[in-house]
Amino acid sequence: MARPHRTGGHRTASAVLALALGLGAGVAAQPAVAAPAPAGASASAAAAASAFGGFRLADITARDGVVLKADVFTPPAGTPGADAQGRYPVVVQPASWGQNDLEYVAQGHRFATAGYVVVTYTVRGFWGSGGEVDVAGPKDVADISTVIDWALAHTPADPDRVGMIGLSLGGGLTLLGAAFDPRIKAVASLSGWADLTDALYSGQTRHTSAATRLATIEGLTGRKSPEFATALDDLFADHDLPEVVKWANLRSPATYLDRINANGAAVYLANGWSDSFFNPGQMTDFYQRLTVPKRLELRPGDHASQEFTGLLGFSNATWDNARGWLDRYLKGSPGADDRPPGVDLEVRPGGAHEAYPDWRSVNSRTERLSFGDTATVRGDQPSGASGGVVLLSGLVDQWLHQPPTVLVPLLDRGAAAVRQSEPYRQGLSVRGAARVRTTVTSSAPQGTAVAYLYDVDALGVGRLIAHAPQSWSGRPAGQPFPLDVTLFPTAYDLPAGHRLALVLGTHDDLYGGETPKGSTVTFGPAEVSLPVR
């Protein structure tokens, strides 16, 4: 297939549209700064770029000859923050999955008017950038240093004040940049990943629904490398998973945690409680192992939903806090965010904010909830319980405070074990990752259990608090064995008078389950460990 090529005219038209979007979203125009127009750009495009303030397009050639399409923002004349040589801190922004360099136009403008040089670029393999999609592999990592080199050579960027900020794929790349380029002093990863293996294969279970969405987006805007195509095919086919894990580990910042800690870059992390691509559990684990200055913020929402309005130029808490973090560690001033490093949680469903010095302080004790029942269910049959819909359920939870909801009395007891607690008279504040321990007896040697924890009101309406899958293989048929499931972490206030319901099933459309149809699975007595404050 021929590679799509973004012509000068197409790129100019895209620039004008992006600039109009940013201006129309309420971004205030700043004093014009003359910038050279890109080759082939029309006079109208150059005028629009100049009006937007220090904006120009650029081509950056990678070490292997691949050309990366980029946007450059420079501070308006007289903007405070320059050193004695007129240099400003520089922020590199890799575009997110399936997006191009114009994604960050509004934020690039905001950063520039706040005294930053900004270079945003389309990651190789997507849109007009050359090469093939590397999924944060070695070529993508090398491109980070290439872009920094280019910025130091072609803009008034200060080599001692280099930072990165990125969304989604860009968020994963910012953390890898902190590992592999010691010039980087601070990073902000928004809806990114720390452990790609855990994101795609947590609980030894394939996250096929999320992977399908990612593959679809890439198919529309990018060009797969043979290595990526093989990894995807194997993930969907449940084939050669050790090689898929090896491929994902290579692209996981958690693999290089010692490098990140040694380099010392300050790390800001922001993710959604219901991120259907990169679950919050892999991010909290990573956060705890960091020894650099660090901050973690978790809010209701799905993948990149918390950051979306910031891309349109509106004031946005996540983007504002990320810039405050960079202000602190690149400028030496607290900026808009004077809070110390630590953990900030937005509690579901009420929206209260809680601050903690570290993740261990999020909960103060553990409550245990025991169920003595045994239930045998049909394998790989939907029960009505669900972790939700990729890119939708978390968004609904964020905006309407409504997580995936079921009528607990109507759940199919032939497809899931359903156990309920007594009402909690005083309510309960769940903080962290609940754990479920049960015994399983399966008629097949392999299978998948999906555990759900629901908040159930007096009418039997159950609102999902947390869930997670856990698979097994190589177990003798008919012999019981213990099974532990660690649910994805959350911060959730159970109202007074409500019950908790534990649902154990073997099918969820989010996952590529291993339980054969026609098999049976018996769930024995269960205990739930609840981290609470």
C-alpha cells in the first residue's frame, strides 16, 4: 500500500483549521511574532499562524532518515522567563495514538504565552510522518532525543530546562523519554501507560476490546510495522503470548524504572479511574516504585476524557496542573499549582477531592467481607454483569456520575455467582484495590473469571465500583484450586444503607476469555479484602 503523504497544501489547510479551532475555543490572541512561513504555505496560512503567536510548521529528520512532521511555538516578544541568553524552557509533545502534530495547537499556544518553547510532533508511522508505527519502541524513543536536538539547534530553547508532556501514546513516550534522555528534567504523562503488558494482558487475560479500538484507529491513520502487526495478530488469536509479552515489556516505562529514578526527572501522572485502555492499577504500581519527585492524579473518566476540553483551548484541571508541575521543575516556581508532590484523588460518585502524601496513605485499614456460598455456572455465558463499553462507560461516569449499572436481582444466576452483604449503616469509603479470594473447580483446564464489586441500593440497582479479570491454565479438570483477583483501584463512597455485591462470572465483552463454551465453573466460598479509610 502506498504511504499517504501530507502535501504542503494539505498541511497548510490543516494548520488554518487547527488555528481557527483554537481561536474559536476561547484562546486569547497574543501579540504577533513574525515566524518564517513553511515552504509552499499560502499567505493566508502564514497570516493565521502569525496571528496565533509564534507558530510555524517544521520537518524534523530522524536518525534513520524518517521525516517527522512538527509544529513549533515560541513565546511572544518580551515574555518573562528567558535566561540571560534569551532562552526559554522547552516542552516536547509527542502526539497521541492516531493523531497528528496539530492536536496540541491550543495547548502549544498556552504554553508559549506562558514562556515555553514548544515542539509538538506526529509520531512516526502516523499521518504525514514517515516510517511505520513503532508503538513506543526503540525508534520512537530515539525520535524523542532527535526532536530535543532539533529544538536546541533551531529554537531559543534552554538545554538545561527540557521537559515533555503527552497524552495517551504521547504519555507513554514522555515516561520513556525520562528513562532514556537525561536532559529531560520533568515530564507529565496524561492518560498514558507505565506497563503496556499489564494494560493489554492484566490478570493473564487479553484485553481484546480495547486492542480492537486501538487497531481500528491505527488502521485509519497509520502504517503498521511487521512487528506490530504480528503482535496484534497473536494477541487476538491467543497465540505465542510470551512473545507478545516480550514485545510489550520492551515498550513499558516500568521496565526502565531504574533509569528513570537514576536520571531524576520529576514525574507527573494523570489517569482516569475507568480508563479502558490503560487501567489505573498499572499506574499506581509504577507510581509507588518511583523515587523521583512525583505526583499522581486520578479522576473519574475514560481514556483521555479528562484532558479533552484542554485540547480545545478551554481551562482544564489536568492540563493546568501538568503545566504547574513543569513550572515548578523547569522554571523553579510553583506556577498555577502550588501543591506539593503526592496523590490527589477525585472520589466517585460525589466528586470530592482528597490529597495524600503517598499511595500507601490512601487507605488506613482493611475490612474483610466473607461469603460461604458455592455456585456452579455455565462457562463463557453473559450474566448481565459488565465492566462497561470501551471509551463510553467511563465518560458517562465522569459527566453523569453513572457507572455501568445492573439490576442485581435480574442477573443470570446460571452464568454468575452473586453474593450480597448486609447493608452498611454508616456507608463505607473504599480507597485502593480490593482483592477477592475464592476457590474454583472447572470442568476444563483453562478459564477466565471476571470479578465485579457493585454498590447496591434498596431497589436492587447495582452501580459498578470496580472489576477485573483473572485467567488460569493447566489446571486439572475437576480439581479445586485457589484463585485471587485484584480489582482495579478506585476511590468510591458507598452511601449509608447500601449493600456490596460480589459477582463472579466467566464472560465479559471487554476481554478475550479462556473459558470454553459448554464447560462449567464452580465458585466456592469467597473473601473480599476492602481497603478503606
